[in-house]
Amino acid sequence: MEIEKEIKKVTLGHEIGAGAPCLKCKDKCEGFELHFWRKICRNCKCGLEDHEVQLTSEESRKVGRLFEDTKYTNLFAKLKKDSVPTYPGNMVTVTNVVPTRKDVDIKSVTYEWAPPVSNQSLAVRYIEMLPKEKQPVAGTEGAIYRKKQLAKQLPEHDQDPSKCHELSPSEVKQMQQFVKKYKEEALGVGDVKLPEEMINHAQAAGGGGQGVEGPARVASGTGADSGSGLVAGSAAEAGGVSHEKSRGRGTTLAAGALGTPGAPGALITSAEGQTYSCHHCQQPMKPGDPAVYADRAGYDKLWHPACFVCCTCAELLVDMIYFWKKGKLYCGRHYGDSEKPRCSGCDELIFSNEYTQAEGQDWHLKHFCCFDCDCILAGETYVMEKDKPVCKPCYMKNHAVCCISCQKPVEPEAQRVTYGEHNWHAEPDCFRCSCCSKSLIGQRFMAMQSKLYCSVECKKKTVAQGKP
């Protein structure tokens, strides 16, 4: 009975997204069919995130499990059924009430995710400062971007041994220790605050690292002191915003003026006149604009919303989830890559002592296989096709170019001549004049359509005979 239950679980796991159309390949893909260890579609070789699959509950459980047993656990809830942590996601709907001469125009915008801050107008301002194509507005390319980054930056198989392919007991133990270590030392969630709030926070924490003393002040670009700092109060005080929780995980906001950014040229400075700058771009912070703070980095470091990115891939850190290491921000995937080699076959981190290195990539011994047919390549001839190893039979069948002269595929080890879109075996019997059959290897030649000629005379003779 237990065995039957386990088999059912595996089957259901591979049924997720089954048949879903590919957003990249369109009609070329017959529908999503999960490869049993590569974590890609068998039909088109694209990832699950590239298919039209709704993974809201699965992604929520994945992120919730990531933060299980961490100091961020209070950000998440527990599922009543099996006590698996889940990620609320914080979907937000903002309603702007715009009075007109005759009536009131009401416009609503739903965000797939927004920073979980009490001052909701600050959260909206944060999203507005992101690149337009990356703003997580429901039904837009920004929402699709977030979905893909959740899958790419936070691979489930980087945190859960049960999602990996046939780990040994020793590998499972090593992975559990790895996960425990990064939860304790690197994993974090960014927080959105006004820069002037952060200065006060740094003072309360004991200075923060930039030697902050006394209150913050807002200075214009000419250095004149405005005489007052900006203090964030409640949502209503900061931006005329009232809000209420909806029944699901979302929040509905009624927004009037969504906060007022600082005047052009205004900067945030300390009592000593020191300007506070973004840790990434080094540009100064402006009053009224939100900044992102990472507690593992320290109170003295702030980022513009669009600058809170992975140091390796330069992508926005999805939902502000970061990994801090040696003074740099990483997404989950590239933090893992900085700690362990990653198998190019199954996309999992490698915890075994023995593995294969080939073509500048790393592979589990059992996963150095043909990308087309999965046959083991150890000791066999293979060809790299788009950075993926392919066995010789599959290369000849699926990837080899065809010689336009003999109509046979060109073997990977054979020399060939390429001119325009046409290919020839670099042999006298194939690469020759179409008129007199003279070998053109190492010789000057003329080409007309798919025909080769050794001279103008041969070309004219062929044209005169009506054989261009």
C-alpha cells in the first residue's frame, strides 16, 4: 500500500503541466512532457517556466520551504493539512480614485507581488521605480518575467533532496548541511524603507558603519538645508492611502496621492552633510523614493529598487530574496554555483566527490549523456551542439549539415566547405566545378546559386547549355 502511494506521488509530479503549450516554440512543441531527470520538456527541450503552466501553489510551497526554520519564518504561514510552509505571495490590487469634472474615474491595478510593508503607498512607489517590463502587473510581461525568475533563481532541487535524481545517502547528508549553512549565513529577504528612515535605524543600531550621528536632513542639489527631515507615518499619513485585506492573499488599496518624491536635485544627507548613495550604482538616494535594505549586508548599505540585482546574472532579485556572500548579492542559483559545481545535464548541484568535466562544464558521471537520446557518452565520440553533448548517431540524424553535391550528411570529424547557406564535403568528388568537374579545393571559384565554377568560361558554357 505504501509503495502504491509513493508511485502515485511520483506520477503526479510528472503530470504537473502535462500538455501545456510552449510559449517559446508555439506549435512546434506537442505540449509539455517532463523529462524524468533533466527537468525540461522531452518534446521541445524548454523548461517548465517556458510553458503556459499555472504553478501558484507549487511556487508558494517551494519558497515557503526555502524559509522554513529561518529567522524569516514569521513572513510565512503553515498549511493546515500537512504543515508544509507556504509563501503568501502578497498579491495587491491598487485602486486610484481620480476626480473629474462630471464624475469619478476609478482605475484598479493588480500586482502579482508587492513588498510586504505596512505603508502600501511605499510599496507601489517601489514597483513604479522598477523597469516597466519587469513590474509584476497581472497579465503583463512583467508578471511572466517574475514567474520565470522564481523558477530560475530559486531551483527547488537546490534546497530539497527529494527533488533531486537518485542522490546517495552521503549526498543527501551533504546537501542538508549545505542548505542549513546557507539558511544560517546567507539567505535573506530585502526590506523597503525610506532612506531617511534607514539612517535613523542605523543610529538606533549603533552607527551602522557610515558614522551617522544626529538626525537626517534633506539637502538640495546646491547644498542648502531644507530644515526638516522626512518622517514616514502610517499609510494614510504618508500618501493619503486607505487599505484593507481581501479574503485571499491579496490586498486592496484605495490610493489618492501615492507619496511625493523629493524635489529635483534633492539628496539625503547625514547631520555632517554626508550623502547616502546606492551600494550598486553609487548614485545618491533621493528623499521620498524608497530604498531596499538587506539586513545581512548591514544598515549602512542601501539599494535603489532597480539596483537590487544578482551580481552574476544582473537580474532583479525576485521578490527581493537574496543570498549574501563576501559583500555581494546573489540570486539562489548563482549562490549555489559559487559554492558547488552544477551538473549541466540535470541542473542540480554536485555533492559527490567524483564528477566529469568536459567542454568547460561539469556533469554527474551518470548524466554525461547524449542530449537527444540519453545514451552514456563516457568513452564515446560526441559532438557539442549548442553547448549540449550529442552522440555521433544522433548528430548525423538530427544536426549534421548535408553536402549539396552528394546529398549525404557531413560527419563531425570530416572537413567541409561552407559558402553562404550551402555545404560541401572538402573532397575532390564533392567540391568541384559543376561544368568540368575540376577539383576546387584550395582554388579560386565562382558560385551561382548552388553551383560552383572554376572559371568564367565554365560558367558561360553552362549557362549557354541552359544548366545554370
